[in-house]
Amino acid sequence: MHAANTIVVATLLLAVDNLDWPTVERTLAPEVVADYTLLWGGEPERLPSTELVSRWQRLLPGFDATQHLIGPVVVTRADEHSATCATAVRAYHRTS
């Protein structure tokens, strides 16, 4: 089951890079925790996935290309229908 969860995380980030918003939305739970504290400080944020996707939709088309690399994915809780995972993400955002 843990390998399948890793595939979901990779699928999510590949879909983000491809601006494939339907796939992004399908891979997320209705509510997510976004933790950008290493970038901007503050606290992790719990929000509806639709809000997170909306933010990404406004941000990412501003780049010529993006690439999000992950690893390792640590699954901290999983059942048949959901999982809680953590991973480091290295993001490259290119503009001309």
C-alpha cells in the first residue's frame, strides 16, 4: 500500500507541472494541510483542497516551465481510502 501512496504523490506533482487541474483535484482529499514554513515561516495551513488548487492555478501559469521533485515519501497513516504522507519537494520554476 505504501508504494501506491508514493505514486499518488508523484502523480499529483506531475499533474501540477502539466497544469492538469482535474488530475490534481482527483489526487487530493477534500481538506489538506499545506506546509510552506521552510519557505515563508508561519504555521502549516489546513484548508479545502479546492482553495489550494485555486492558488496553484493562479501562480503556476506565470512560469514558462516548472518541475517538482519529491522524496522520500513517508506514509504516516493509511487505510483503503486515504493516506497521510510527508515528503520534501524541490521545485524549479523557470521564466524567460
